[in-house]
Amino acid sequence: MIYRVRHLTRYAYGSPVDLAAHIVHVTPRDLPGQVVRWTRLEVTPPPVRRVDGADYFGNLIAWLYHEAPHRSFDVLAESEVEVAFPPPPPEETTLKWEDLVALARAGGAPAWQVAEFLFDSPMCAANAAAGDYAALSFTPGRSILAALLDLNTRIYTDFRFRAGVTTLSTPVEQVLARREGVCQDFTHLMISALRWVGIPARYMSGYIRTRPPPGQARRLGSDQSHAWVGAWLGPAHGWIGLDPTNGIVMRDEHVVLGWGRDYADISPVHGLILGGGNDELTVGVDLVPADEWEDPPPDPA
């Protein structure tokens, strides 16, 4: 599947911002199963300095610096991405979950490469209550993939998607108690549970294809950034993407921006400003099959 992605982030400030420095994660990355055909990043007002590069995890980022007063700040990212992620391996070919935990905790090759996703991070510590919830899926002798798929489905079934009832700082315990939230909540919950069990898990950031109700036209800008879980199956099979918000495996409806230990590592836009106040944030996302996109693609150059 080939997608066009447009992601617009717009800040309107109540009073001028005199100086600003931002880091943006809005450019998809190449990886097995995903090829970025072209991409561009437009910033308004133009920064006095822009540096493109990669962060610690290999995600594509841009450092933006503004030194003149401005009342608005727009970041427009557009890309064309081809995705063809492979299906999961047969469950019986994956390790028993206890064996995977022992391998991850033992360290050494190849587990050292995933160790950073096994331990606590600022927004996503291993959590005993989440671990107790996951325990029903991790029965003795079960394969790691069977346990992960079961947990993914249970979160989808047991929790209700409801915007506005949580914030980025809502702890996992509250999400468990409320049994509702948004994709970041369910992703942090599942990562916390897996880290408690002893399974390396990372926070995946990107987009998922949405469809309008039958008979209705798609609303421009109505799609959302999305989050899901990457879980390690062991050295033979590597990582698998699991989407607890929708109860599915990452296949041909997801586009990956990047990953980190939790949301803080991969938030789309963050930085520091001098001035401003009473700012308003507007975000618009479109993820559409390339052959359904109405505008011609921009010149990649």
C-alpha cells in the first residue's frame, strides 16, 4: 500500500514569541516493510537555522531555531510512503514467553540491543497493577506471540476509547481504574505491563488509516497521530507491532514515524520558547492512499 501523509501542526500565540528552539519528529523513516518515496518539511516562519539529522533511536528529526518575534508557528510535513509489513510468524515458532524473558534479562548478544526497552522510562515505568492485568495472558508455557496477541485483544476489548478523560501525565493506575482513554494511554499501559513481565517493549509513533462512515466524504485533516506497541519476539523474529487501541497487528494500515521508550522520546513537536502565552494548538493529519490523493505531489527536490 502506498500512502500520502500530510501532518500540519500550528501554534497561534497570544503575544509574540521572541526566541524559540524546537525539535520535530514528523518525518517517516525507512525500515524493513516501509519505504519513504519522498518527503518534505515546511516551517513558517522560516527558521534562522535548521539542522536535519537523527536522534539516538535513529528517528529522523529537525532542530529549528527562531530568533525574530513571531505570533504563529507552523510545521507542515508531507510524505509518500510505501508499506508492506510482513504477517506475524506462526505462534508455535516463537519462544515460550518465559524463555524470552530469561534471554532478555541475561544480557549479552543479542539481547543487549533491546535492553533499553526492558527498563523503566520517565513516562512508562514497569507497573505491578499492569503486570497483574497482563498475567492472565502470560500463562505458563505459552508462546510469546500467543501471549502478546491475547493481551493486545484484551486491552482492545476491556477498555473504551474516549478522548478528553486523560492527559499525557495520567498514570497507568488511573487508566486501569477508568478503563478508558486514548491510544497513548493504552500504549503506555501495555508497555508498562510488558516491562513488568520482563519483555522489551517500545513506544511506536505514526499514523493509522481511518475511513469515513458509509456514504460520507472524508473530512480533510480529521485523521490523528497514532501510537502503538513494539514488542520483541526474540532474535529469530525481531520486533512486532501491536495496536491495542484497535486490537490489531501492524500490517498495511500503519505508517511508522519512529519509536522510543515512551511518548516523551518521540513527541511530534517539543521545545522551548521565550515569550508567548495563551497559545492555541491546532493539528491536522491526512493519511490517504496515494491514488486517492487529490493534489499533485510536490517536487521532492
